[in-house]
Amino acid sequence: MLTIGDKLPDFTVPVQQGTNALPAGETLSQDAFPGKWKVLFYWPKDFTFVCPTEIVGYANLKQDFEDRDAVLIGA
């Protein structure tokens, strides 16, 4: 299990933002956002009340993460 400060393993995944279709060829990798902390969060139950609750909670803290040079990446 990775914890704070551990190096992410190499990965490349397709990106989707919002409800739009996947952009042509746009990907996200461990090299994205150089010089920033990356906060990866996952929601355990798509299409239940848990999913939007967690996403909204992180969205409410977005500025706090940005103030600390961190980006939020949800999956």
C-alpha cells in the first residue's frame, strides 16, 4: 500500500472529465502536474449516495488542496 510521500508506480490511464465522452487520446500519468502533490481518491460505490457525498466533500476542499500545491485526482 502506498502512503504519503511514496513514489507512484508508472501508470498511464485515459481521462474523462464530467459526463463528456473521452477526449481523443488524452491520458493521465504519474508525471502529470510536475512539482505538485497528487491526492488520489476513489469512491467505493458508483451510483449510490456515497459517491456524490465524497465527491462534493473533496470539491468543497479543492481550494485548500490548491493552496498546498496539491491536485485532486478522482477515480
